[in-house]
Amino acid sequence: MLGRANWTCVHLISRHTAAQNGSRCTNAVAASVKAVYYGWERLADRVYRCRLPFLDVTVGLVHGHRATLLIDCGTTLAEAGRIADDVRELTGAEVTHLVMTHHHFDHILGSGGFPGARTYAAAPVAEALSTGSDAVRAYALQYGVDPEDLDRAIAAARAPDHVLENIDIDLGDRSIRVEHPGRGHTDHDLIVVVPTTGPGPVVFCGDLIEESADPAIDEGSDVAAWPESLNRVLAVGGEDARYVPGHGAVVDAGFVRRQRDWLIDRA
């Protein structure tokens, strides 16, 4: 795949910067030092993301005047605890809302680490966190997740409070749009659209977009429908949006179009 976005953003130096070398954006500026565990990029006013060391998973953060939203939550309770600590350091607040973009373990199993948050996801995530937990466990073990860590995360997990495909979440001073643009990586991928004061929004895309590897295609993917879903993502975000993939660096609209065309060639 070609090219990532080349914007200037602020990289907040973590206690473990060496483990996060890949998470620096191209023109990163170390404007401040925070006592955070992970390396966070500021994408807009009170909009952040980090890349977890395990599987390079994106976690997004949006802080509003009345509420704080997390997008995806990693795999283990240890990851979730570090994320929660970082959120407190960055915002002075607790996570009050959590959106899970799809049902794969690396995006949902940390959810038990945020017991006070209202959780939002599509129906297959609710199944994965309840009756489908054995399948989720087996899939995670294939990627080398520690069995004890995995069992603790599954024991703490709970079904989402809100099962949905589309919703607006009010954070006080901004309304965040969650929507299902269509089938692709899974049959229920959600995106999170964050308005900004800049020329375009920040769009958290889950695994509909990947930058650090080619798109992940498995038996649950719909390669034929995926390109049109990306067309809808582009229509929502526009040319000036910052598109945040589920894995990898922030990208621009040109990258999304190239990934769409890559998928068309494989449909």
C-alpha cells in the first residue's frame, strides 16, 4: 500500500517511548511530556489516538466538556488499565463511553477494564462478549495471547449497553457520529466521526482501513462489498479528513482510495 498522511501532530512522550517508535506521526512534535504509558498522538483539539504494542491496535480518545469517549480497548485488562491511567493523565477524566468497532478480540476484550463506561457496539460484538466467548478465546490464542490474561479479560467482559448500527453520542460540546457504512472487514464494522475546528473531521475507521499491513481478509469479510463501504467512509469524511485505521499510521483520503482500489482488484 502507498503513502500515509503527512500532517503535523503532537506526540505525547510515554514512559515506554522505545516500544512505541512506530507510533510517531511523520512531523511529530514533542511539545509536552506526560506520565503516560503509551505514546499518544493529538489529532485535533482533545482528540487523540495511540497504537498498542500488541498487534499495533489503534485506541482512540475524544474528550468532551461532559463526557469522554474511547474507541476500541485492546485485548487484556492490563492494557485497559494502562489506557485508563493514560486517559486520566491526558484529560483529568474517566472514560464514560466506549465504542467497539467490531467483534475481533484485539478491539473488545479490554472492555471489562472500563466498568463505569456506557458501551456501544453492533450485535455480533454482543454475541462475542457473551455466548461467543469460546470462539473469541480460541481466535485470540492463535495470536499468542497469554491464556491467563485472556481468561481474566473474558471473565470481566459484559455485553454492550447499546447494541446498534448508528447513533450520535453527545459529549457536551460536540456530538460524535457512530455509523455502519457497510460490509467489509466484517459484516458490522462501525466508524466514529469526530467533528473538529479544522478543515475536516477525524474518522476512526476500525479495520475497514489498515496501514501497517494489507487489509485483513478472513471468512467473515465481504471483499465484494468492501470498496463501496469505503466510498461511503470517504463521503462521510471528505477530502480533508484524517482517517485513523485500526492498525497503523493515520492516513488521508488518497490512501483510502488506493486501499479501495486494492480491494476491487481482489473482489
